[in-house]
Amino acid sequence: MIKEIYAIEISGVCNSSCSYCPYSKQQRERGFMDWKTLERVLSLIKSGQVYASRPLHLHLFGEPLLHGAFVDKAATIKEVCSYISFSTNGIGLTTDLAEKLGKIGFDWITISPHDNRKASNAYYLLKACGNNVRMHGGPDHNWAGQVNHAVAWQGPCDFEKYSKAVVRWNGDVAVCCITDNGEGVVGSIYDDDILTKDLPEIPMCKMCHLKRGGNYDRMSISQSEPMRI
């Protein structure tokens, strides 16, 4: 059963195509989370039926700042969840937007290293406006074989260990944060029984550097071919 929401995908759309990210290879429908879906997620958290991760991440593979109401949605989430963060490429970031983000109180904002100059500009602008900012050090895994990058960290799967799930922009609930094709969806946030759903292994688990279940041999991920999705 689902005990914890790890991430809420405010935006499923991205405006970049980074070599270390599988976004451009993924097939699912793209869009932005509406208020009804967000309110449904928050109602379950407020009721105590499910926990929010600390921090609760407001991104998956999309660019959060593309959502025109991201600031308002983040502020609403902050009223319910004390610890929140998100990752951004910083493209299109303005001083006004950076100041508005600074008033929300994110635990941290991570800047992706897609372009050194743009990433650096975003980092210093956000920091100057009172945000706690981190610069991502670069690719450290390969999204379960979806891109060709060496894996820098391993360990048990927190999604299995702590019964975590993510909510996509359209309300789909998935068993982990890196599955972005059809597999891994166990239902919708609108299903009355969604929190009692099992969180099964999926085909992508066999390509993942985070070990799940202990009943398969972890592959040498850095030498594996990218998954075709």
C-alpha cells in the first residue's frame, strides 16, 4: 500500500533536451497539473491517510517553471507540506519570478547543469532573491538504462522500502519517479482505493541500480544499452 507521496508533478512539459535526461525518448502524454488534481492530492495528505516526503518534490521530468501557476501551486502546497523542493533548468527565469519563489520557502531549488552559463545565471539570480539553491553536479545515474551514463550511486529502492509513489500531472499514480512510459502506473489519485494499491516490481526495475526486492541480480548498469521506450 502507498504510505508516502515522493513527488507531485506540477509540469509534465519540458523546454530542453539534455543528453543525461530521457525526457525526449519518453512516450506519455504531456501537460500541466490542474487545481482539482492538486487539491485531491493535498486532501489525502491533510487527512493523514498518506505522508508527504521531506522534502516533497514538485517535479519529475518536466520543467516546473513552465506552468503559469507554479508559484501559486507551490505556495498552496507549502501551506500543507512544510518541506518542499524542485529542480529547474532556469530557462526563462526572471527577477520577478525568482523573488516570488524566494517568498515561498523551499528547502532547496536544484539547478540542472544543461548549460553552464544559463545554469550559473539562474543559480545566482535565485540565490540573490533569498532562495536556497543547489547546483546539480551532473549525471549520476542512467534512469534505469534509459540513457548512457555511468551510475555513481547505488543502494536499496526507497520506493519499495518506504512504500512511496509519485503523482503525475494528470493524476496518474506511479510506483517510482524514473518510470515515465506506460509501466509503473497503479491507478489514479481519484481512485477511492488508490492508497491500498500494491507497488509491484516493473520491467524497468531490472535495469535499475537501486535494488528492489532482492530477487534479481543487479546488472552492470554503466555497461548496459539504453532502454527502448
